[in-house]
Amino acid sequence: MARLINDIIHTRIQNIFLFIIFPLIFGSIFKLCQPFLQIYFDFLFYFLYYYDTICLIGFNFLLTFFTHKEEIMRYDFGNVYKEIRESKGLTQEEVCGDILSRTSLSKIESGKTTPKYENMEFLLQQINMTFEEFDYICHLYQPSQRAEIMQTYLNMSSILGTSELINLFQKCQDYLKTHHDLPIEEISDMLEVVIYIRQHGTGELSDHAEQVVKKLWRKIEKQDTWYESDLKILNTILFSFPIEHLHLITGKILQRLEVYKNYQHLYDLRMAILLNLSTIYLYHQDKNMCQQICYTLLEDAKKKKSYDRLAICYVRIGICRDDARLIQKGFSLLELTEETSMLSYLKKEVEIYSQPKEI
């Protein structure tokens, strides 16, 4: 009986502590700590809510830091877009119009979704910005290693010194040590060929240079359609083809250049290919093909107001037609524009390939 009473008393004391004293103590502590607990729970809520995004950003940061220390990039490109949009004073409604929903844009800007290509193209058009500029901003206003290589390569026509080409080739090699990038690999191979030709001329290729040329040609040989990058490869390796083989592919080259004639971005490459084709055919004494190509180049040069190429066309057509007046017309144009080195070069061509008749 005494034991039973003792158990009852003990149980009641436990209940009093559990349901009265403990809640009072906990309530007092909670009241004192409430501001801190609120901050903690808010942090916990947002951390869990954005857990995937935080992990992705953290992973990209670590990947960038440990594998590409030379490149710093903002991967929160949705937020970058938002900053640019707001800095231009544009609202989401103004940007979206009737094409894209505000919900979709909000998800893109908050990093919850990755936009499709056509949506990103539309969004950049709305803020009047190119993909290239947006990428530049995402790289904290510094060109990425790849972008720097590509930009230098696109401006290669302005590179005069072989040492500059060698420097660009080395940058490609360094980049390819840590990246799998087929376009940069192609650029590296093309640079190797161009450097060899500058150092040794267009005569017989070394075994290694010939292997690089064959590697480039294999990439595009069986393609039904050639695109810009393929035409760049062709322009690099044209001088290595036997004239018989060049005859077989000239028609296809001219056909692709005709398709691209209204594509302004390709205008300089188009003229460079035509110029190189005319040079090769002239050097092989195929004056009919040289003249045909020069007439095509002549129209392009007039539209572009490229006076040096215009002069080359006049001189070479004059050579092919034995027309002294056309040759002199080309010489006069170069004299007016003070293109003395080109003038000397073309005078040597006339000496070698022409016996013009006075008219």
C-alpha cells in the first residue's frame, strides 16, 4: 500500500514537472530567445527552399576555382540579366510583352529555371544586347580565355607578324590542355598550317604539316553542306590541294559562297577565298578560271569599297585578257591609295604571267 502511494506521488510530481514547470521554463527561455530563433528559422527556411540553387552555385564556384583559376565568371546569369534589365529601367511586363509570361521571367531571373535558346535570344533582344556582350558581362567584364582566342582568331587578317600567330597558337595549346573544345582544336590546326606557310612558303609541305592538312580536310570532305567554319578551313588549306583536285571542288566552294553572299559577317572571308582561288589558278596558268573568279570578286570589292582587292581584280583580269589598260587601271588605283607593297607584288605578277597587248 505504501509502495502504491509512493508511486502515485512520484507520477504526479513527474506530471507536474512535465506539464506545468517545464512549459513555464521553456516558455521563458523561448521568450528571451525568440528574436534569435526567428532569425534561425528564417535562415533554415530559405536555406532549404534554395538548397538546390545554393549547391549548384557552390559546385560551380569550386569547379571554376580549382580547374580554371584564370577565369572568373558569374554563373547566376538570371540575376545578371535582372540587374541589367533594372539598370535600363525596364519592368518585367515591358520585357515580356505578349511573348513570354512574367512567371517564366521571374523563374529565370531567380535561377529556378534555365531558359531555352529562343527565350534567351528574345530576352537579350529586349534589352538590346548580344550574346557576346552578355557573356562578357558574366565574366565580370573580362573576356574568357576561349573568347579571347576566338576574338584574336577572327581578327587574324590584321595580324602581320608570324610571332603573333605563334603566340595565338600557344594560347590554343594551353587552353586545350584543360578543355575538350573542337572549334579551338580546329583553330589550332589551322594556325599551324598558316604559320608553316608563312615560314616556308606554299611549296612542298613537311610530313607533319601535310598530316595536319589531311586531318582538317577529313573533317569536311564528306559533308554535303559547308558552313562558315568549314569555309575557314578550306581557305586555310586551299594552297595544299593539287590543281586537279581544286578543279573538282571549286564549283561547290563557289556555290556555298553564293548562298552566303548576303551574310555580312562572312563578307571578308568570302573575298579572301575568292582572292586565294584566283591566285592559285593564275599561278597554274588557268586564266579562264582566274578571270571567272576575279569577276565575282570584282563585284564584291566594289560593294565593300575594298580598293586593294579591286585593283588586284583589274590587274589579274588584265593579265588574263592581255589588256594593258585594265592592268594600268589597277596600278593607278594602288598608287592613289599608296599601297606600294601591293603595287610591287602585282608588277611582278604581270612580268611573270602576262604579255599585255597595247590597245
